Amino acid sequence: MTATPATATPSKGAATRELILDHAYQMARRDGLEGLSIGALALAVGMSKSGVFAHFGSREDLQLALLDAVSTRFVEYIKLPALKQPRGLKRLRAMVDRWAQWGHIHQHGCVLLSAAVEYDGRADGPLRERVLKQQTDWRNELKRAITLCIDVGDLKKDTDADQLAFEIYALMLGLHHDAGLFGYEEANRHTTAAINRLLTSYQS
Amino acid sequence: MTATPATATPSKGAATRELILDHAYQMARRDGLEGLSIGALALAVGMSKSGVFAHFGSREDLQLALLDAVSTRFVEYIKLPALKQPRGLKRLRAMVDRWAQWGHIHQHGCVLLSAAVEYDGRADGPLRERVLKQQTDWRNELKRAITLCIDVGDLKKDTDADQLAFEIYALMLGLHHDAGLFGYEEANRHTTAAINRLLTSYQS
DNA sequence: AAATAATACGAACGGTCGTGCTATTTTTGA
DNA sequence: TCAAAAATAGCACGACCGTTCGTATTATTT
């Protein structure tokens, strides 16, 4: 789940740690980070509760590790293909397209969005802080892609990157919401239409 | 929490039931519907666990009751003022304005949105069904207000009510998301700007 | 092959969970 | 005022929670 140096042979421990995180990801998609329990996770992985526990030291550290692992995957899933596109609108659209796919491929909810909702109103703590950082970082990625569009001349000079990033993000939230409740097909149609209208309106 | 006939004196039981639901609402705002526990709730209300339990018969029924109570409040909070506006754009804007306030007044998360995320990827069950119904109903309310705009002539004849309803809803999700993580002020600025641009673009 | 470290297990702890039961208290209607 | 009814408390249960600890097993290094 996390990226490991390809040079060194991953130790046994690191391998099972990834295995555990893989199963944890499956579970957290359905029950959220707060619904993740070590006992159920151990059962799914096929090892003892204490064995799983020993890999992380605490439930909270397990949740943080999972959060990081998913975030890394998420960013790579979207950024790598996007970077192959020329900077500007093409790249931004690639990002949005992959982003829209992410929730679909990893059907039944995105852990990162669930986490954002789970901790957005919570008291300060390591988990909320981590979520906040991830969301901030990702928003900045989005803004950077938008700024490039402006620099390249694909979007109007007076485009408000913050505002556009917010709107794109909101549409992704809408996609996730509707896909989870009403079905992906219609949700994706609406989202695509909205994105098109949005980008066109900012086009130079 | 729920509306009670003002004529009949509410029985003691009904009164404490509301009291319980009030406290349950406060708790669910922070921990979600799945984080709601009868023990903690009883402690907050100041009565015994079994005393609280007896009012609902099961945890699930408590969750359903809370869901209904919040939904009723939500719809009333928004619809009643909106209905005082003339049908058309004024009414639609009133709805959106109040909607944006809802998450702010009831700071730290909206139970209905949390529930939507909690159950959008879950297996079928009474809770998911209830959430689905509520979300469907509310979306229809929104569509109806949009359709009235078209009929009255405030919006273009070829306006896609489904599409516009989706986009407005998405912006409200964005508002909730950003307000919870980054602060209400900026989130509301972005939302208002987006709504204005959106409605203007559909205006006839 | 021996020594050492890493890894996993099993049992147990104190708590909390939701949920039944049975009393006891409180409210209600005649 | 008194009995019926409703509401609440008390207690116990089995299950699961995260966590700790000692021990056995397996990898890795010397």
C-alpha cells in the first residue's frame, strides 16, 4: 500500500504490514476510519489480533498509516497520468477525469472523503490534523494545475484559482455523493456536464 | 425535536423522548450516527441506560428516530421561510441561503450529510434506506423549486432541472466540506459566488 | 550452526457495547 | 384518592473493544 524502496528486499514484517493495510482499506471503505476495528481486521487478514496490533502500536497509528497509504495511492493514481499531459487545460482535465474514476474504481466510497467528513467537526487531534493536511495539499495541487492553465493562456488571466478549485472540488463531492446513493452513471453525466460548463466559462 | 401537536399536553414520556433526541443530535453531530452510543447518551441526558433504551427499543430505532427528527427540522428550517417568498428565483435563492446557514448555525457538521456519507456505500438496511429516501425527497424539493423558476420565467425554458439541482447540491457539499476544515467565512464566499454565477448562467 | 532480532500468537485485562429482564418509582385518568 | 399504566432504574448477560504481557516461532545475521 505504501511505496517501498524497490532496491532493498522488503522484510517479512513490511510485507505483512502492507497486507494488513490492504485489508484495512477494504474495511474502511465500508465502515470509515472510525469503524475500523483491530479484531475484525485480524480476522480478515487471517492472523491474531495482537499480531496485527504489534505492527502499528495503537489503533490511532493504524488509522494514520492507512490514511497516509491511501493518500499516497490517490495522488499517484491521479498525478502520474496527468503529468504526461502538457501543462494547461489538457492536464487539468486529465486530473479531473482520473479523479472522477477514482471513486468509481474503488467503488463504495472513498476513504479520504469519508475521513474528511468524519473529522471535519471533531476536536483537534492527530487524525483531524492529518486529514486537514492531506486536504490542504490536494487542494493546492489542484490550484497549481489551474494556475498553469492561466499561465499557459488556456484560462482567462483574471481567473480566481481558489474559486475554481473550490467549484471543481465541490463537483467531485457531488459525484461521490450521488454515485453512492443514486448510481454512478447519472452522477457522472451530471458531473461531466458541470465540469465542461465550468471550464468553458473560464476559458479565454 | 419532532413537531408535537400544541393542543394536547405532551405526556411525560414524549417530552423526555424529545429531550433524549436533542442530546442525541448534539452527539451525532460530532460522532455521526454510527458513533452514537446509548451509554454515553444516557450519561449526557442524566438518566439510566435502560431508561433511554426503553424509549426506542433498539439502537437502530433510535438512529432512525433521530434521522427523522433532524430531517423534519431541516426541511422546516428551510421551507417555511422559502414559502414566504414568491415562487421563482426569489424562493429558490431563499432556500439556498437558508440551506447555507443550516450548516453554520448547527456548527460542526450536519447529521444528514454525515449520514449520507456513512451509509452511501453500506449494505442495504433500514438506515441506508431512510437516508436514501430523505436525500431523494430533498432533491425533489429542490427540483420543484427550480421547475417553478422555469414556469414563472425566471430561468430559461430549456433549463435542465436535474442538472441544476445536482450542481446546487454539490456546492452545498463543498460549503460543508470547506467550512468544516478550512473555516466558514471563505467557504461561504466561494459558495455564494458559485451560486450567483450558476443561477445567472441559467437566467432567461 | 549458533546467536540474535524480528514477528506472531494466546491469554487476559479493564471497559464499553447493545440488550434483556425485573423491580420500583412516577405519572395519569377515573 | 386509588388503582392502572407508563416511565425509569437496577442488574446481569454475552460480545467485542483496544491494549498489555509473556512466550513461542520464525528470519536474519554473525
